[in-house]
Amino acid sequence: HAIGRSRGGLTTKIHLVCDGQARTLAFVLTGGQVADTSMFTDVLDEIHVSGRGHARTRPDRVLADKGYPSKKNRAWLRERGIKSTIPERADQIANRKRRGSSGGRPPAFDPVDYKNRNHVERSFNHGKQWRGFATRYDKLGIVYRGAAVLNAIIRWLQRLRDTP
């Protein structure tokens, strides 16, 4: 599962989780000034995928960009047994190196696996095909959120149609 964020106009961000086929699993709409790293657990808590048996609420692996790493988020993932591929920011690397041997080891990072994060970018690009949605013409957040939900539904239906 990939997680990312996109600005919908100047005052809104969409924090989104998608699967390996770029289908939206969950998203959270926030103000543009909200820090990405603080929304990480909130958007992952929104996952609820029904199927045969119990609904899935936890991904096996999370791929995220440099907007989401923090000790708190990495600890949250470890507590739940979720593997992650999140690159460190330059300031985090510098702080760890500055502390020397007490700075700890760098978190594991698989650059080959990280290439699959493009799924979330493709999911955002699908939404940006709608001009009104991409430029955030809607004044009310509830209407903008409705457009995001409708876009996700259409994406799921397209993928189901294309599946043999």
C-alpha cells in the first residue's frame, strides 16, 4: 500500500492510501497547513476493505515519501507488525550522524521496493483529470470530499471492468 498527499487548491490536502493497482483504499481531507507526518496514522486507520471473511483494516506493507517519516510513525508501524519503506529526510540523517554511535542505526530502506510508490502518484493523477476537482472550485469541503469519493469509486469500477 502506498501513502501520499496532494494539494487540492491552496488550502486543502488529500492524504491517501492506495493499493498496488492505484485504487484508493482510504483518504483524509485536511487543511493545507496540516503537517503530513501528523496525518500518517489517521489515514491508515481509515482503511476498511471488505471481502470474503473479515474486513482488512491493516496493510502488510506501507510505502511513503519523505513527508511521513518520524520516530512516532515508525514505532506505530512496528507495534502493528507492518513493514515499511520510508526514506529518511536529510535533517534526520544529519541529526543521527551528529549524535554518533548514540544516534542509532538508520531505518531499513529498500530502493527497489520504493519504486512501487508510483501507484499513489497514479491515483492522484487520475483525480487530476477532473478539472474542477484538480483546481478545487468547490467552496465547501463536503462537496470536495464527495468529488474525491466519487473519483475513487470510478477508479475501482474501471479496475474491476478491466480485470479478466
